[in-house]
Amino acid sequence: MEPGAGEDSSTDDYELLISTTDAELLKRSWRNEKAAPEILKFEAALVQRSREQIHLMEETVEEFTRNAVDPLTVSLYQMDLDRTLFLLRSYLRTRLQKIEKYVLHIQKTTELWNRLSKQEQKFAVRSVGDLTQHLEQSVLTKLPDQYQSHLKQSGASEDDDMVPEPKLDTYIICRSKKFLGAFQLDDSGEEPVNIEADDLYALPYKSIKPLVESGQIDLV
């Protein structure tokens, strides 16, 4: 074995371990959700584990406080607790904001609908009901019959052209943790992008969407 080879291997193993802890996974899911133009798959198991971890940390901080444990130790535990709470709340809030913005599109798209949790689906149903009622009471009933749809601009429209949809061609900043090699962005005939480990790239979301969904690329 070459000098330093075992040391490099140990470093790689440690970095892999750190990157797959729930804290890092939650941070990654939060970043991806905030950066992606569309709603991503709900990380149910991770959210459940994070909630359990938060509950355990809260109990630990309370116990340390009662037992007059060193304030610095309590402060460090409290910092971890606050950070996890922030990430989880922001992750869930970001998803609700996307649901509110694109609720009609999500409701009619099976793939997107199935990405929601059961609670999010209930929220979406309520949002559609509230939105429809508001539009009917404030605007639509005052318009001619051919303009009373909340999905179409007029009766002549073939598509639901009043339904907001996420712009999947939006450019996003992304990074891969490992070398992926040449990647063809689309069928336009342009040169493939050579995706190196840890380099940052500005690419159209729709082009690297499969890599995001498979966890090969993280959004920044």
C-alpha cells in the first residue's frame, strides 16, 4: 500500500459518514426544496426521524438544565436543537408555499400529487376549495358564462391556461459529490457537460432533474 493511501481512505469514509447523517440529509433536502422550481418528493422517513431527534434533544436540554450541567454543554445542545428545528420548519414551510402557488397544477398532475404527504394533500384540497370559493364570490360570477372558469381564460381555451406552473427551464446552481462524466443536457446537439466532483454548475433544472431525483446532484 502506498504511503498515505490508508489515511485517504479513512478520510473518504469519514466524509461519507458525515454526509449521510440525518442532520446533513435534512440540510440537503432543505436546500434542494428551496432551489428546485417544482415541489420534490416528501422525505417522510427523514422528517419522522428528525422529529424524533428534536424530541430527544428537547428532553436532553431540559434534563441538563434541571441537573445544573455545565452551561456551555447545554448551550451546544440547544444550538443543535435550534438548527434542526429551523431546517425542519423551513423545509415544511417551503413545501407549503409551493403547494399554495401551484396547487391547481399539482392537483391535476398525478406525479406531483403523489409527492405530497397525506397532510399536504389535505392542505392542497382545502387550498383549492378556498381559492375556488374566493374567485367565484369576488370575480367569476360577475363575468359572462364563457369567462367563469378558474382554469381557463375563456370557453374557447383548450388548455388550462389560467393555472400557474413551475418554470422547469429555470437555471439553478448545482453540485455533484462525485465525478459523473459527460452528461447530455438535452437533444439540441450541444456538447455534453463534463460534471466533476464538487464543482459548481449553472444548468437548466429540467436537464438535470433526473440527477436531482436520484440524489446524484445537490442544488445549492
